[in-house]
Amino acid sequence: MVFKVKFRGVRGSYPTAKFSHLKYGGNTSCVEVNVRDRLIILDAGTGIIELGENLTRDHILSGNSTDERTPIKATILISHIHQDHIQGLPFFSPIFIKTTELEVFGPDTGKEKLKDTLSTLLFDKGFPVSLEEIQGNININSYSQRQILVIKENNEHVLINAGDIKSQDFNENDIIITSYKTTAHPKNGSLCIKIQHRGKTLVYATDKECYVGSDKKFIEFAYGCDLLIHDAQYTHQDYISPIMPKQGYGHSTFNMAIETAKLAKAKKLYFFHYDPNYDDNILDMLDKDFQNMTVDFNFSKENLEIAL
């Protein structure tokens, strides 16, 4: 298959290591996407750790010496720098292999560049090894919704300003990545990410809170996608709770995700970014409650694989 998706972490906020969460998984946000011969990783929550272990194992088995082994190459797209989307990066074992090549893209935080934010937040202040001491080759790039990221057939990464697009900038083998910035999420917002290749489209929309009457610009952004992975952190009851309401927290309900998928005419919807308090029984119950919906919806689970 040319375009494959595998869920590595489907929780929001913080990881949950409980027996009651085994069916759906307790790791935070990370989705593995294999397009053509390029590995693209959406967010670096704790779900990226096991992915790193798998990649490292395959790397070691690929040859008898460092020079003979196939290098690990990947593109990591960060939606925003909340902990549940970046906390697994220092424990991503390929970064400690000198032949690893990572291209990391994500939004700047205010006046600070993404590289400076990740270096300070994840390594300098919270890890025994600084970013400069990491053996792997990690290229951290600032990326915004005003830019288009093109991964060429030779795996060259090209950033193009949206206003400067020319037809010759693309060919049929390119992987084209665009983004849509949400503003409902607190502080600096979050990037929803769209990956397109050979007529197939994946939209990843985590930490996105819907508007009353839907988010018309996002509907246009995601329209007709083959797969929509959409934030569904809360039930409607928790969202409007008179005791602890979640409005304004930057997350959607399951119903909001369904309505968005319906309006965007998404072919498949996968709920994502579950509240850590929702155990397997709660998610199973919600699955049954939504059975009469006309949208083709699914509940994302760790290690679940999809082919587009």
C-alpha cells in the first residue's frame, strides 16, 4: 500500500497506565503515517516511544555494523507544544543513533522559535542530555499555516509560501502537507495537518474545539478527505457540565467530531485524543450509543492500522 496509517497513542492530556485502558490504549498523541517510502510521524506524545523501539530494532537487524545498517529517516510534524504532544521525543530511541535523520516541523511559540522551545523545555530543563549532545541528526524547522511543505520523491523537504505556489512546484509523486491553525485552543493555538498523495488525503485535527454552527474554514480545509482523525476528548455531558464545564478548553466532543465529518463529507472518521478518565468501558458504551449515526465513524486504538 502507498498510504498507511497506524495509531501509536490516542490519549489526550496525560498517559494512563491502567488495566482499564488496555483496549484503546493509554499513550498520548502519536500517529505513524507511511506514504510512499517516507515515514511521517504526527505528534510526539508517549506513543512515539514504542514506535522508536520498533524502528531501532529494525535498524539493528538491517546489518552487522553501523555502516551497513539502513539509516532511520522520518519527518515529525508537531501540532503544538503541549506536553501530551511532545513528551515522548526525548525517549524516541532513534535520536541516539548517529545515522538517524529527522526533519521536525512545527509552529513557533510566540516570539520563540520551535527549536529553542523544544531544546529548553524537553532537554535542557527536563532531561540529562541536551539537544546539542544528541547523536542523531535532528533538523528542527518552524512551520506555519502560511506555508506548504512538499516532500519530493528524493525525500528533499521544500517549504513554499502559500502565496508563491506555481504549478511546476509539484509532481504526482510529491507528498503535500498543508495546515490549518485553530484559535480556540488556549495560548498559541494548534495546527491541524493535511497530508495529500496520489489522490488520497488524511486530515489530522487534534486539540480542536468546534464553533457553534461548525467551523466553516476547517470544513473547507478537510472537505472530501479520505480519513479524518478528529479530536473527541469529551462527551457532550462533560463538555456542558454545570460543575466542571470544558467549554473553552480547546477540545471537541464526540458529537462535534461527527458533525464536522458529516459537513466535510469525510469518507471515514476516527475519534482521537480521549480524556484519560474515559476507560475501556466508557468508550465501549459510547461506541454503542453512536451506532445509529450516518457517518462512518470509528474509535482509534493503539496499534490499529488503516490503509487508504
